[in-house]
Amino acid sequence: MADTTNPYTALPEAAFWRPAVAERHFLDIAGLWTPKANLRPRDAVATYGSCFAQHIGRSLRDRGYRWLRTEKPPRDLSESNRARFGYELFSARTANIYTATLLRQWTAWATGEAVPPTEMWQEGDRWIDPFRPKIEPTGFDSPDELLRMRAHTIDCFRASIAECRFFVFTLGLTESWVNAQDGYEYPMCPGTAGGTFDPALHRFVNLDYDAIRTALVQSFKMMRAINPRIRFILTVSPVPLTATMSGQHVLAATMLSKYILRAVAGSLAATQDTVDYFPSYEIINSPVFRGGFFEPNLRSVSHHGVAHVMNTFFTCLHATFGTEEPEPDEAATDAAEPATDAGGRKAERSARRKARRAGPKGEDEVCEEALLGAFGAQ
Amino acid sequence: MQIAVVGDSHVAALKSAWEAMAAVRPGTSLTFFASRSDGLAGLRPEGDALVADNDTLRGHLQFTSGGLDRIVPAAYDMVVIYGLRFLLSAEDDDDGGVYSTAARAAARRDGFAQCLALVTLGKLRSISDIPCIIGPTPPGVSHDAGALPLSADELSAVEDALQAAALEGRGAILVGPPLAAMVRPLNADRRFVDHALKLAVGDERDGKGVRARNQRHMNAEYGALWLTRMFDRLRTLPSLADRAT
């Protein structure tokens, strides 16, 4: 006869697959995240990272949270042009920071521990910043303007670190490109979104667990020197690689890189009190969700998926700390529901939600990495 | 010469001035179509006219024009679009050098695209190619008692830049503020807001003075100077010179 006093008997329902997952509709799976600290509407939040991170800031803003934007757009700049010029995608105009080592590079520039390189790429009479090659749709007017604008962004990046209570960073890639001579990192391989590829100068690096963990630890240390109260929330982008240089199949390379990023984030969350991990990767990618949050290309996350991730974020905060019930984003629901849903639940849910729904939001990511898709076989 | 003046609360200065000027310009008729704030956003093209899409605006058009509830461009020789958030500003606002030239240019274009004066011009152009003058919202008053007068060259430079940036290809000509009212860097002399009145549209606020903190609503003296400058400009336009008195 089984011992009824073994440790499993005291576990909550969430610890068991059958009641927590198998017997629930996937939209009803709850308690996926137990936040370490309460993120209140008045807490300033800085957001950076890969393309998927752009959704986090917007969602905070839309729900009345204090999303820090330390680099302001020019007055009158329209919403679409703000995105084109890289404003209000992140807290400062860094463009996507895909890797932990790029985060360390930006942080070192912000703290003065490293000096930004003077490398820039000329295209006709325009000038491209290698560290955010698409930040200006047609490039900068002059080298002076490029360096001035980058210096301003670094100041704003530093200000966001200094002013925030939470620093949310979405880890996107392990694959990166570095300058073999001086060691600095590019967000995009030279020659793809600007510049010219030089095999003697531009070196591919696929970051391993130790390199990523070290880069994050060093980044956090530098940030704490600016802001001792800062807390970190790590997420892993659920968006697969557009292309890989690893030599593996892109699917295998994607899984490996995401698992490494996930493992690093989990390790840091487990060992540092001020570091937390929010499972956006799992919410989109777990087989439980049956791929229903992806667009037909099985790469882009749908608006419904984004909404479900962010609803989960706020619902978990509420469940843990009893804060105000968030306004759910209804875009998270209908389209994600599988045709095989039994018992007429889909119809019921749809009818209930359609009455309230304003429709999915139409703000897309600005993602340079997607440009790599243009270099594949047609 | 028949002129339709279409605008916001700033039209009050022109209307007051015209009451005194009309007698000395017997060949010219001004018909005003105005509403306070962004009321004219409710204009929409319908056939050969701009009509109100709500009763409030319709009432304002009737009150300010003396009975007309629609603007029929073919009934006039030209249209003046006045105010409606079309701001006179230097090409480069002082932004502390934190924006690229391209971002500033895009913001400027976006600002124009949202500007009610240019939105109204677009509606007018959808039904008519009538000559059109744009009169900007008056500049804010100077708080510097010792501000020096703006020079003609300085004002021209601002106007030329604004004409090129905002009105190129739109079939409209900018007539900026009267030089005599302007001081450096790009403001109106404070005396031109003295005794300024609200635009009368047939409600309880008619005839009241604008608030003390008013920085841009001008008096009839300013209105007369602007109208005079506008008539002078008409004489230089080949299509209208023979009708401008």
C-alpha cells in the first residue's frame, strides 16, 4: 500500500500534469508564473531585448502601467513613423538587443566601462549605425549626426536603468557576429542590413550557456552599480530563428538556442533574488498550446498569442499579490481556439467575448532579424 | 472680389477688422465661415460644397456667414483658410540636438498631415481648384518687453521655408503675420492681444474678451494689418491681380 504521507501529497494542484494541464482547456491553464516581486502600476519598467520584447512595453502602456520611455520622439511624429524610426519600441532607441552579450555591450557603453566603436557604414551619401542598422529608415545625414544620435541613445539607455524599478529583458538569440579585430558585437551580420561582409573581419559566434550567463551576470552587476534597487525579469522570445549560421537545420538550431537561453534564465532566476523569469516562451511553444498562437508561417506570433502571454503576465501578478484585476486583452482568445474544442465551449466563449471585443491590436514588431529570410532559397 | 474666409476662433480678429475696413474697399466682399477650436473638423465635401456634418457646426457657419450653411467655392474668387492650428515656426525647433534631420523632417510632415488647416485645404481641393491663401495661426506674444522688431528678411525666410515644406503642390499660398506686429525671435508684440474678443458664433460667450492668459488671439488692429498684407499679396498674383482692389 502506498505511503500517503510522502512529499507529493502536500503539493498543490499545479504540480500535477493531469489536473493542471490535461483536464483543462489550454486557455484556462493558470498559475504559470509566481512572480517574486509585485509590479505595481506606479513602478517604472524598462523593456529591451529581441523583437518580442516590443510587445511587453506596449502592453504595459495599454494597461496603465508606467512603461519608461526615456528617449522621446519628436513632437508630431506619427505612430507609424515612431516605429519606423525606432521610437517607443523599447525604453530607449537601442533597436533590438538580441543577445545577452549585446546587452552587456550597451550597458558597458552606458556605464562608461567601454567606449562605443567609431565604425560606421557609408551607403551613398548616407551613414548607417552598425549597432542599430535600421534605426533610421534611410540612414543618418553625416558621421557626426550618427555619433551624436547614438550618444543620446546611450544616455537615454542609462537613464532608463537609473530610473526603473524593473528591467525586463527578452533573450532572443545565441547566434551573433563580432568584429574579430576589436571584439565588439553587431546585432546583425554585416552585409545583411547594411555594411559589407568581410570574412577576415567578421566572425560568427554561437554563444554557449556559460558565455550567456556570464554576460547577463556582468550586465546586472553594472546596472546595479547605477541603480541598486533594480529588479530583473527575464523572458525568452518564443520566435524561432529566421536563419542559422550554425550548420544545423534551422529547426534544430532554434530549439537548441532557445533551450540554452531558457536554461540560463532559469538558473539566474533560481540563484538571484532580484532576478525573475516569466515563461512567455513556454506559453507560445508548449505542445499544450498546439501551435495555435503562431501565424501560418509557424514563426510569427499572432496578436492573439501576444495578448495571451501578456494576459498571463498580469493575471499571475494579480493572483500572487492581489493587485487590481487586469483588463484582459480579448485578442488572446477566439483565433487560438482549436477547431477540435469539444462541448460547444468555443461558441460560448466567442459569443461572450465578441460582445466586448474591440479586436486585436495591429501593432507589428520591428525586427531586423527577419531580413535574413531574404537571403534564403526562393 | 468675393472672398470666403474659413477658420477658427482667430477669425474673430479679421471679422472685427473687416467691419471697419469694408467701407474703404467697396469692390471687395468677405464672407466668414468660422467655428471655435476644431469645430471645422466637421466639414465634409458634398457635391460642389463643403457642408457641416453636425448641427453645431451648421449653426456656426450660418451665424458667422450671415445665413449660409455651406461653403460653395464657385461662389467666390478665392478662399482664405485662417488659423486652424497652422503654426508659423522656424524650420528647426530647438530640440537640443537629439533628433536626426530625417526624424525631424518626418515629424514636420506628420504635423502638417494632422493640421486642421491642411486637412481643410485637402477637402477644398477635392471639390475645387479655387485660389487659396493660408493665414497661419498668429504667433504667440513676446514676454520680452525689450524684444527687437523682426526684420523683413527674417520673416521671409521663415515664410519661404514653411511655404516649401507645407504648401508645395497643394495649390495654396502662405500669407504670414504682418511684419509690423512681429518681434524677435518669432513672436507678436504683446499689444496686439489687448482687447481681443472671442469669435461670435451665437452663444453666451459671444462678445466676451479672451482669457488673460491668451497668447495668440489677436485684436482687430492685428486683423487689419493681416488683411492689408493679404490684399497687397493678392495684387502680386496674376490670376487675381485685376480683381484685387
